[in-house]
Amino acid sequence: MRKAKIAMATTAAFAGLTIGVMNVHADTVNEATAKQAPTNPLSNATTATTSAVTSTTTTASVTTQQTTEKSASTSSSLQGKAATSSTQTTASNASDVSATTQSATSASSIKTAAATQKEAATSAAASAESKAATEYTTAVAQTKAQQVAESAATSSVYAQKINNQKQTNAATESAAAQKVATAQAALSSTAESATATPAQQTLDSDPIIYAKTAGHTISTEAQLPVVLTKPVVKKSDVASDYGYYGYINTNNSDKTAVVSTTGLTKQQQYELADYAVTLINSYRTAIGTETLKYNSNVEDATIAEAAIRNQEQLDFTHLSFNETEKAAFSAQGLQLDGENLGVAQATAAESKTTILALKVALLNAITEMVYVDDAHANGHLHNFVVADYMGVAVQANASMTYPYQLIFEVASAVPSSHVTQKTATARIKQAQASANQQYTAAKEAVASALIAQANLKLTNAALLNALVTQRDAALTRLATLQQQALINLADKYQTQKNNIQTKLAAQKKAIEIAAASQIAQLANANKRVSRIKAANISVNERGRVHKLDGITAKQIIYAVPTHKLTEISSYALSNETRQPVEQTGRKEAEMWAKALPQTGDDAGNTLSLTGILLAVLSLLSGTWLLHKQRTFK
């Protein structure tokens, strides 16, 4: 019964040892499979390491299985298997060392690969940055070129607008200037003043020179004076050439009728006489004498007398007062009393003598006769002062020395005659009033034209300045947009650089994490290898016992530590027979040998005891490995 229980316990322990070792192997493989790293740049090194660990584990499992399965054989078989187990264990240990070395190499390879990948990523980032920099430089150059073209185009557009505005301004301002010139010419054609004044002679020279100066010229009727003014002359005792007023037809300003040397019309004769009588009366009024009597009777008689003079060929010669000459006045109830003669400063070549020119001639002649008549014993002045009636006419005869002679006929009324008095100054005053109105209007027109010209210049300048302002504003806006475009390019380039650096940092971090993970997996694999090594140690101990041959059972027992025997007794014996096995010597060993089944021919053969001890040692090793494996788990 005792032997049967021991055999059953031994068999159960061996079976448990075998199953335990196989379970250790299975757990190791499953753990390696479950913890295998995902695919990454360092996956090849991890796979190699995992294969090495699996190979080592498998070798240890096979070795343990073989040792366990053969532990119950005969002595000779155990010795053979012990040698085989020892060889396999040695091979297993060598495999473990190789796996560990390979793991260390793989870890170094992982780090090297990681460094290589980092360098490659850094190089790729540098290349990307270089490309981005080149693209940025190209984009900036292209943008600047485009901006220069845009600015030039904008400037060109506004330059054309400004040039057009300048041309428009020039045209409108030229027209305004022409209006000013026309207005000023119209003002000049009216008169500088309402009436002209006699020239003030300062030298003994031709008075006509002074008469042609400003203020003394007459171009319109409105400039004719209606009052005589005493001139200042150098040769006061000598008759001059009647050059106190100058007639100038400025820009055809003389609008009066043109007379002919063949004779003046009655209306023209009346107009000239009216002006002459007006001048003489102004002087008579000034000296307090009653004015001349002027009417159609005396004027018609004077006109008839001019015709008689032509018939008698009187060329600047006074009348003889014969009956024919006096008859013209007698027919009008008048008596011919005297005559003054003067000449117009016109020659036969002046075929366009006008009424205004003849009036200026009368003005000069009367002024001379009144104020500078000493050379003629003031006879002309006397006739102007004492005359009762006076008629004035122009003797026109181209064949004479002076084509236009001025005749002043002095007359008195016959007591039985009847005459009608007339006013002689109305026409001149009306002309002066009209001239003053025209002159005022002309001055206003000049002022208006000047104001319009000034306003136009201001408007044109404002339009031109507006275009310049618009151009400057457009160029400023364009420059702002262009600067912003360059800033945007710079920001984009900086963003690209930042993204490249961020991506590079992420790649390096991922490489570092992957390398660290694989190195950690190597460390775990090395730990499993260490556990396998520990398991192989017990196998080696068992193999060392198997190698014992030809020694006594006591020596074999002593070769096993006491605590191992205690463990054997704890796990191998049944509950009824669980007692400590003590090393009491040869006698007890022989007793155990006789009690157990024999494996040889001789009951006293020590090989039977050796077989028993080998079985016990196998049981002990399997139990210890099972315990260690559970501890490792």
C-alpha cells in the first residue's frame, strides 16, 4: 500500500510537472504575442528580438519536457537522458546568452535607426524650408515687379488725366483772357475819361507831339470837350499849328460819318456848327458875355457863303464883302459883319475824313483863336466876343491848299427880321452821357471778365489739385495693399516654416516614442529570458545529478540539499506517510531499496536506489519549477 501511494504521488507530481512546464511555455508565447508592438519604423528590430525570445522559451520548454518525461526510466536510461538533458541545457543556456546579446544589439540598432530617421526627418525639413524660402523669394520678386507695374499704370492713368485737365484749363483760361482783352479794348475805345484836355506844352517844339499823348487824344465824340480850356504853351506870342488835341482813330473807334472833299451834307454842316457855337458860348459864359444867337437863318446863310467862296476860288483868303457875298445873309434878314478862318489838319490824301476829325479841327482852331491869338492882334478873339449871330461851315475843296477850310461868319440881325433861337450843346451832352454809360458798362465788363477769369483759374486749379489728390490717394492705397501683400507672403512663409518645424518635432517625438516602446519590449523580453534561465538552472541541477554514476546512494543523497529532500517529502508522500526524510546512513537506504521495486537482477544492487533517487529528484525539480513559474506570473 505504501509503495503504491508513493508511486501514485510520484506519477501525479511528474504529470503536474509536465503540465506546469507546458503551461509556462504556452503562457510565455501568448504573452509575447499579445504584447507584440504595432507596425512602426523600428518594427524589424522588435520582431527579431521577439523571435529570439520565443526561440529561447521553446528550447527551454522542450528541454524541460524531455527531462520530465524520461525521469522515471531505468538507471542506465536515466544516465543517458541525463547526458542528453545536460547537453540540451547547455545549448539552451547558450541560446539564452545569444538572445540577450541579440537583444542588446537590437536595442542599439533601434537607437541607431531612430537617430537615422531623425536625421532624415531633419534633412527633409531643411529641404522643405529651403524650398519654401526659394518660393517665398520668387513670390516676393514677382509681387514687387507686379506692384511696380501697377503703380506705374496708376501713375500713367492719372498723368493722362492731369495732362487733359491742364489742356482744358489752358483752353478755358485762354478764352477767359480773350474776353478780358475784348472788354479792356471796349473800355479803351470809349474813352479814358469823359472829355479830353489840351496838351500842356513844355518845350518850344511842334505842339502836335504833345497832342498825341494820353489824355489829350480824341477817338470818340464822348471825349470832345464842350467847354474851352486854356492850354499851356511855350510860344504864347506866336500862333501854333492848332495842336492842342490829337485825333486818333484807335481800333476804328470813330463811328461818325465820313465826309467828302466835294462837299458836306446840310445835316453834317449843322452838326459841326452846333459844336463850334457850343465851344464859343462856353468862353463867353466864362467871361460874362451874352451867348451867341444861333439859328437856321444864320447857319443857312453861312453854308451858302461857303459855296460862294468856292465859286470865287477863295483859298484860305477872307471875303471882300461884295454884294454877292453879302446877298446870302441878306436873304435871311441878316447883315454880314465879319469872318474868322481856320483849317482842318487834313490833307487831300486823307480821303476818309470824318465828322469827328473835323470837330477836333474846330476845337483846336477855336482854342488857338481864343487863347493864343496874339500874332493876329486877337482879331479872332474879338469877333467871337462881339458877334451877335454866328454861323459855322466847312468849305470843302480838294483843289485848294487845305481841302477843308473852317469859316466862321459873324452877323447881326436886321431890325425887321424874325429869327428862331436853338440849343447847340444837346448833341454833345447826349453823346457824353451815352459815352459815360458805355464807359461805365465797359469798365464793368472788364471787371466782370477779370472776375470770371479769376474764378475760372481757381476752379481749374481746384480740378487739377483734385486729380493730384486722387492720384496721391490712389497710390497711397495701392502702396498699403502692396505692403500688406508682402506682409501676407512673409506670414505665409513663416507659417510654413513653423509647420515644418512642428511636424519635424512631432516626427522626432514619434520616433523617440516608438524607439522607447520597442526598447521597453526588449527589456520585457529580456526579463522573460531571465525567467527562462532561472527555470533552466533547476534543469541543469537535475542534469548534474543524472551524471552521477558509480557512487553510493548516500553520496547521491548528500549531493541533494536537505531542504530539497524536505520539499520532496512534502509533495511526494501521502498524508498518512508524510514524514521528513533524513539522511540516516546506508542502512536506511538499503531498507528503502528493498521496499521499492527493483530495476536490476540483484535485490541488493544499488542501481535500484539510484533509480528511486532519480525519480525523487525529477519530482523535486518539477515541483520547484512549477512553484517558480507561479511566482514569476
